[in-house]
Amino acid sequence: MYNITVFITRIVWAVYVELYNCEELVESISGREGRS
């Protein structure tokens, strides 16, 4: 049970980090450089 919990937690955390980085990247590109 513990191993499964850690495994799921790592997957959820990895997905969360990926989404956060993607949003931050999009904001920095669209905000700082505009459409250029």
C-alpha cells in the first residue's frame, strides 16, 4: 500500500509540475515577447 501511495503521489506531483511549468512558460513567452 505504501509503495502504491508513493507511486501515485509521484505521478500526480510530476503532472502538476509539468502543467505549472507549461503555464509559466506560456505566460513568459506571451507576456515578455508578445507575438514576436
